[in-house]
Amino acid sequence: MSTAQVRVEVCESVESLDTAQWQRVVASAGAPVHYSPTYLRAYQDSPLSPYAAVRYLTAVDAGRIVAVLPCYLDKQGDPYGFLQAVGIPEANGTALLGHNWYCYDTRVPVLATNAEHRDRVLAAMLDALVELGNRDGARATGLVSVAEGDPLLGAARRKGWRVAPIVTRFQLPLQGVATYDDYLSTLGPRTRRTIRQYMRRAADAGVTTSVESPRPDFLRTVCDLTRRTAAKYGSADMYPESAFIDFVMALGDHARVVRVDVPERTLAAAVVLLDGQRLHMWVGGTSDATVHSFSPNYLLWATEIRAAIEAGKQWVEGGRSNRPMKERHGMRPLPLYACIAPE
């Protein structure tokens, strides 16, 4: 698989990858944790959503890996219905997609000498993806959750792919934010007042908040709370308990558990993911919308954001959807697109 001297190689296991070169590209391109060999190995071994096959694409130019892309041949390619909503119903069958739906930041990390070189590498990767999709008998082949402004969108359009907005992702910039109080000062007065009021009420009720390394026993609690919350949106099946626990434990230092407790029980808990620049609010849930006259979810968010600030992260990634809550907390919208190859 090649385009003008760029050769695309395909591996079917992390163990077959040159993980040192893969990680060099990921780190140099500033790609998120979802592209790290640790994350890929954890998902390969404990997939939260079963796949038929995995394809790791690497673009090689002048003997060096210059771009990478993990893809999965999913039996149900559109579990959230995002693609069907924009007129791509065939994606609900077997689909070869990059990255996976648990990643809201699909990109092709590229090390390019200039824009022309970058576009040539992206074109080669898209051609290789189409060839693989045809070989694998996928009903749909493409990329999901590509951010607005990514050169990948232009490359897909030049290839005649369908490019459609599907959902919005949210980010909280932390550049120049040294303390949690600094962050609160950026919020609207009503939200700031509510958060501080909830903190006082929580303290009066004996609430404790903490950030800790994952443990299998407590991950069962996190998974239960996550599934309860996801059930409201019809996606509880995206978090099977056994695979969830094994996956998070395999992430090592890339994962932390954030929790909000009263003496008798856990009120809220989440798993956050970490990379060099970001804290990702990945999954979590609460037992009650309101308890002791405060929202456990607000306390959970406060603890996650404080943890990001104290760790010196540049961004908090808030994931997709739930716009009102995220904008109240200062997050900025970033439209995401699906790119699907022509049939």
C-alpha cells in the first residue's frame, strides 16, 4: 500500500508494532492517550466493545514511521446512532473505523516536513484504509470524531469521502490557570456561587473527595455508577464490568479514579485518563442527582478539574455531548466530524 513513496504497513497486533517508533510519532504530534501503545494494548486485550479485527496502520517514508492510525473492524459500527443521524445507515453494520467510539479525538498523528508532505502522507493513509475496508468486507470504512480544523478533513474531502458533523466535543483550557480559585474566577457568577455553596454543604455533610490509583474492587463501583448514568442515554452496554476493570487496570499510570464519598457510601466516582498535556474526563456517574442539598456531580467535576490544575495539565477534555453542564464549567465546544469513504 503506497502513494508516491509513502508506504503504509498494517499490523494486526500491538506485539507486532515497533512501539518505540509509534510512541515517538504520538508524542511528537501531541496525540492523546488513546494513541499510546499502553492504551492500545489494554483495549486490544480487554475491548469494551467487541471487534472482529484490529488494524494498526503505519506510514513509512524514507525508512521512518511518519504517521500512525489504529482502526477496528467493529460488528456494530454505529453504537450511538451518530452516523445514522447524518444519513450513513450502512455504518451500523460491520464497519472498519478509526479510532474507536471510546476516543473522541480521532486524528492521524503525522510527522511531516511541510504541508505538502503532510497531505501526501494523509492521502496514503486514507487509500490504505479504503483498501483494508474492501478486503475486510466492511459495509462502511472511515474515521469518526475528527475535530473541526484538522487537515484530515480536507484530505478526506479531496478523496471524495462523505464528511458530516456528528456531535460536539468540549475542552477546558487551563493555560495560565495556577489554582482552582483562578479557574473559578473565569466562570459566571451564578455557577461560581453554586459550586462554592455546594462545597460548603458537602463539607458540612462530611463529604470527602479523593484521587487515587485504580483498584479492581472499587472499579466495580465506578462501573456500576457509570452504567447507571449511561443507561439514561441507552448506552449502558458500552461498559461491561469485567472488560472495564481489566481495561482500566492495564492503563497503569494513564488512569486515575476520582471519588466523592460520605461515611456510609460513595456518592460519585469516575475514571480519568492522563497524558502529557491533558486530563480526560472519561467515564463516571453519581448515585443521586442531589443529596444533602448539593449535587455530587458538581463535586466530582470540581475534584477532576482541581486534579488537572494541580498536575499542571494544559487542558481538561470533557468528551462529547451534555453541552449545558460543560459550558457552565467554562468548556469550549469543538465540532466533530465523521469521514466515510464512498461505497
